[in-house]
Amino acid sequence: MTETAPISSARREELLDRAYRYVTEHGLSAMSLRPLATEIGSSPRVLLFLFGSKDGLVRALLTRARTEEMAYVQRVRLEQGVDLARIGLETWRWLTAEEHRGLLTLWTESYARSLIEPDGPWAGFAASTVDDWLALLADTQPPRERDTPDGEARRTLVLAILRGALLDLLATGDVARTTRAVTAALESI
């Protein structure tokens, strides 16, 4: 079966939404098509037809996760204006919301798999995620700062603070402590 999925359809989008909810609760590492299909009201054959392969489905799920994260940052940027530290803090508030825990665990799992299994559906996920976030954060900087080495360093630092604290949060569940740390770090930038 080909890796290329057919043109988008309402059924494909519906099943992608259901599969996305499933993997944010159960993760990707042990995902098998048969149990997934049963849980979301489909069949393995239909999923293979709509997504081309299991890898195609995984790529569609990863794209969906990235799209959701990026849409939030864009909304905050439009609402809050151009301020790197403020965008970092607003992003942190979103990251710490309990309803996003499944998405963040999925992101972390995918990021790690991209590093240790550089081929397959995770190929390039970690690097693309860094590029996406740095581009979005660059848009929050004033033009005079954006294209300088210092501007690049500041947005890289914000991303590192968020990513490091996120890993700590997912490991411990300690929102208060990690929020204090993120706030202190971002306010010092």
C-alpha cells in the first residue's frame, strides 16, 4: 500500500479527530491499528486506505498536534502583541493546563522518538518542532531585534526554558514550582 494518503475527506478528518483523542490519552508508543480502529469505530483496513499506512496515520497525528500548539501561540501573539517574555508566560499557562497534558505527553514521546528513531514517521519531528517554535517566537520580537544574533539567542533561551520546565512538569506534576521557575526565568530576559 502506498504511503500517500488520498485527498482529505470528511470521514478521514472524523477518524483523525477520534484517533487524536485516543493517542492523547494512551500515547503512540504501543499504538496498534486493530485496537485503535476498534476504539474509534473503524477498521484497520479503512485506516490504511485513508492514511496510506500506519506511519501515514502517525504523521497525520503528529501534524495535528503541532498544528494545535502553533495555532495557540499565533492566537496569543495576535491578542497580546509583540513581547517575547509575555508570549512565553502565556504559552506556559497553556502548557500547564490539565486538559493539555495528553497532547504534551504525545509531543514529548514524539520528540524523543524522533531523536532515537530518526527514520519512519518521526523523522525530523524534533528539528521541525524547534524550527516552528523559533519562527513563531521570532514573530513576537520587534524587527530591530528579530534578525540579530542576540534576538535569536533570546528566543532560543525562551524555548529552552519552556521545553525544560515542561519535561519537569510532566515528570513531577508540580505546576506551582515549575511555574515559579518559568516566571522567574522569563522575567529576567
